[in-house]
Amino acid sequence: MSTLVADNVKTIKTLNSIAESGLKVFSKGNFTIDNDSENPDAIVVRSFNMHSLDFGDNLKAIARAGAGVNNIPVDKCTEQGIVVFNTPGANANAVKEMVLTSLISSSRNLFAGVAWTKTLEGEGDQVPKLVEAGKKQFVGKEIKGKTLGIIGLGAIGALVANDALDLDMDVIGFDPFISVDTAWNLSRNVQRAMTIEQLFAESDYITVHVPLTNDTKGMFNKDSFGIMKPGVHILNFSRGELVNEVDMAVALEEGVVGKYITDFPNENVLKMKNTISIPHLGASTAESEENCAIMAARQVKEFLETGNIKNSVNFPNAELPYTGKRRVAAFHRNIPNMVGQITSAISSYNLNIADMVNRSRGEFAYTMIDIENKVNGEVIPGLVEKINQIEGIVTSRVI
């Protein structure tokens, strides 16, 4: 066999301040943090807008320390064979606590009451009397026995559902794409809505936990408001664009919607009646930032070292136990005979295949193949180039 070349140190670049606990993940292994690198192996990011960036040919992965990936050009990354990770569930507890806080506080008019009390400053000994005289305007209602509708029963929605049950609420959920893992963690007392219209009609409070897509954009609109109970409270800690703001303003003015609690204020929202605007604090806890950073870093590290993929938004999730054998990892079009051509290229080097996995996602697929002939600490020259010549291959590497 020809001369073999040693692997290089993997370069990690960050585009935001990433919690130190996350960066420490890279202290074990062949990694270096270099935020000045123009062509890193991986990027860890939070909210930095990457849509105008050009990516070097060495970039293999981008990890978003958070759930939303609107700041990342996912389609562009897919075409270039760059895996994009997010960290679903890492900030779930933080968002859940904010939802429950807002649910109770809005129902008891707590935010408005506190703001009004602050206006009494300077009234001296009259403050207690003024408080007693003015508190009637903030009489609220208890959430016990009321129905909470939850749209999206992922990591956050499931936590909200279980805790709302503990608060003696009736909970109804709608999620046609609920995963098996989530279903295991969800209380059997959560009622299942067969349609989203059923949830709209039966809920006193509605909280939404779904991503922004073409299907979900503007899902709260004049038509959906028309189905809901008069005075319903709507909580939005997912994305502002899920709500048609023109229709919401009218619904609030007419009392069709009693309260709109959102983590995404803008000029339009600030002008709306009966709206509680929170400055995007849903996941803003020290614990959440650390959890997201650690999870993002671990996913990148695992991918660079073994090729295994978990929590990708554009590649299929794929896992093959890593035993130290040389591994071919290829991202390619999901077309016939791709695996056959890749294995033929490997066989042409007189190498045996020990194990393999192939997973598809829409138009693309990901294949990992372990080579029986173990070559310690070195790469097989020419193999990547030969695989990359196969029509339909986006990118490949030997680990």
C-alpha cells in the first residue's frame, strides 16, 4: 500500500460567546479553538446571522447552540455537504418555566398590577389605601380546572403538559408528528386532539411549540380565532411569525382573544391591546446556555471523530458503534446504486467491509462503512478522491 498521511488537528470556530463548559468538551481530543480561522472544520454558533457568509471547503459541521436555525442557511449547507446540528431539549426546562410563569401571571393580571403599583411611588402613607382601592381592577382568574391546549408536544410541549396537569389543569395536545421518545415521557392524562381545530375550540389557554415553516406561518389568524373560546389566552414562545399580527390586533381589540403573551415583541406587538411582551427571555438562563453549548459541542465532537449524527436538521440521523476501524463517511444524493458504487470503490483497494449503515432524508442520504483492515493513525490515500468521482456524491471523508 502507498504512503499514508496522518490526520490533522480539527479546528473549531465560534461566532458568538459560547459557554466555557461547552468549549471544554473540545479539550479532550485532537481539537483547537481558533475564532480567526477562515476555513475551520466546524462552527459553533448561537444567534449570529450566517446567511451572508461564504463557507470554506474544509467546513464539515455547524452546530447551533439552541433549537431554531433561522440564522443558518440550511439549504446552502446541504448542497455543500455541511451537516447542521441544533440542540432540541437543551433549553426545554427554561422555556417551560417561562410558559408556566406567564400562564399564571397573565391569568392573575400580575404584570399589569405590578406596573400600576409602581405608579404609586411618592404617595407616602396613602399607598396602602390606594392599593386596597385600586386592586379591584386587577381581579384575575385561577388556572385550576381550565383547559390548556398545547400545539407541539416535543421536548418543551411535553414538559409543559406534564406540569400543567400537576397544577390541576385539563390538558389537550395536538402533534401529528409526535416521536416515540416524547410519547413515553408524556402523561397518559394528556388528551389527544384529533385536529388542531378541536384544540382551538376546547382550550381556555393555548401555548404553541412548533418550528416556523411554510405550513405553520400565520397559523394564528382570523379563521383560527373564529374557532376559539372568547377571551382565550395565547402564549407564543416559539416564533413571532406564527401569528398574523394584523388579525391578532383586531382579535385583541374586539375581545375575541383576551391576552396575547409573546417572547417576540416588535413595533406592531407593542401597540396591541392586552398584550404582554417579553424581551425574548424564554431560554435566557445560565443553565440553558450551558446545556445548549455542551450539547452542541458534543454533537460536533462526535461527528468529527466518528461520523455519527444526532439532532441534525438537514442530514439523516445515523449511528454506527465506533470500534476504531477506519470509517468511510459519505453524504450523497438519495438515488439508486450509490451504496454499491461506494463499496466497489472500497473493494478496489482490496479492503474488506466490517459494518455499515445507510440512512436517507428526502433527496439526500448518508452512508458510513467500517473497513476491516485497520490502519492506525493514518488515512488511505486516493480513496476519498475516488469516492468523490461517483456521480451523486456531495462530500466524503475517511475517519
